[in-house]
Amino acid sequence: MSAVNDTKFSYAVFLLTGILGQEDVYLLISIPFCLVYVISIVGNSVILFIIKRDPSLHEPMYIFLSMLSVTDLGLSIATMPTILGIYLFNTRDISLNACIAQIYFIASLQCTESAVLLMMAFDRFIAICNPLRYASILTQPRIAKMGLVFLLRGVSVILPFPFLLKRFQYCQGNVLSHSYCRNEDVMKMACSDIIVNSIYGLFIKILTMGLDSLLIFLSYMMILKTVLSIASLAESLRALNTCVSHLCAVLLFYTPEIGLSILHRFGKGSSPLLQILLSYIALLVPPLMNPIVYSVKSKDLRARIVRMFAK
């Protein structure tokens, strides 16, 4: 039954779930979570500060990196209150409106991050396959228009989710599977038929993240074809080395999120602990690792970070 006797959706309250069976050591578990959030927020903020401050870094690759840092910051801020609330203060309850708001922000930010990764793949494709026209194709006004279009895509395609969830009454239970709200998790608590929500959610996943990942894959196939046509092995390796950071970001973002979506829809007998771990990897690891990977692989960015902290 619902957490309250009145089953109207406007009064529904859900209970979030941490790591099952470890309630006695939640305070200890909160330490790595706090460290992850601090490193993620500081790392992405430092990258944004350096790129904004240094005009020599106002190039397409670093502009796209700053977009990635903004979405990673948004994801960290959107999930931090509920995850740390559970492990630091044992605060599990969340209202329906707050839950739906969190679903919207997380989903729209993930959709936007997927688009940013696609734009970064396009950047690498132009830089390697058509380097002579790189500056004329990826101009700052064109990059701004691309970013605005994909931002509007993320905001608009996720907009129906709150309305689809608000029309339900919830009486199937009130204990969610994760430390934050997910659309697939919440709609299972509805008394009504959820087929429309399920179909729309799957359609949006395929239309956004599915299509973006396919285009990224195709762009790398063309990059690989171009690199293999280069006679010099050293030049081939140098060209591929510029893609390593982006490939790491793509794998860190898509792999756990796709796996989690499959488990929610088709893995009814899957382990709850596996779902929880995948959910943490999907939301916490990309914002944590992206600034670290790019700082290590980018010589210009690394030099400016070292100079800033040395001062």
C-alpha cells in the first residue's frame, strides 16, 4: 500500500533505497560518496574556469568539453541531495512532486550529455577526416547553434514524463529500488496501465541515446577507415590518440545506462544489488572520471591546471 491512506497522486510519498543490508554502516559508506561528489564538482568546475579564462582554449574541442562539464555538474547536483540524504541522515522519504522533478532533470541532462558526446565525436571526425576544413566547419556560432538545438531536444522530449507520471494513482507500494528516482522505477508503483509510459520511455531511449550511440559508432568507423589509410604508423597512432579521452567518456556513459535500462525492462529476476551498483556507476562515475581523463590526456589543459594550482 501507499505510504499514506489517501491514494491520490498529489499526496503520494515514496521511500528511497540505499545498499540493502548495510544500514548499520551507512555513515561509513557516505565517505566515498562525499569524496566522489567533491571531486566531481571541483574537477568539472576547474575545467570550466580554465576554459573560460584562457582564450587560447576557445577551440571546438574545449568548448564541447565545457558543455560536457556543465551536464556532469548538473547530474551531480541533481542526485546529490537524495543519495547523501540516505547515507548521511537516513532520510529516505521523498514526495511525488520532488521525485518527478528529479526524474525530469536527470533524464533531460542524460539526454543532453548523450548529444554532447555525439558532437564531440563529430569534432573528432572532422579533425581527422577533413582537417583542412575543420576551422571553417566548426565555427563558434555553429557550435552554439548545435548546443542550443540539442539542449532543446533534451528539454522537450523528456517534458511529457512528468505529466504521464502525474496522471497516475499509486497503490502498488512505495519503496523504490534506488537512492534516486527513475522513471521505470516509479511507474511500476502505479495502479493504472503503464503501457503508454513504457512504450514512450523506450521510444525516447532509442530516439536519443540509441541514435546518438549509433552515429558515434559510425563516425568512429569512418575515423578508423581514414586512419588505416595513413601510410605512417606514427601518424596513425597520433590521430587515434586524440580520440582516447572521448572513447573513455562514451564507454563510461553508455555502458552502465544501457545495462540498467535493460535490467529494469527485461531482467525481472536480476539481483537488486546489481541494479543499485549499475545505477551508481551510471550517475556518479562519468562526472567523476571525465575531468580526470581529459586532464590527463590533454597536454594543454593539464599544463594550465598545474600552473593554476602552482600559483
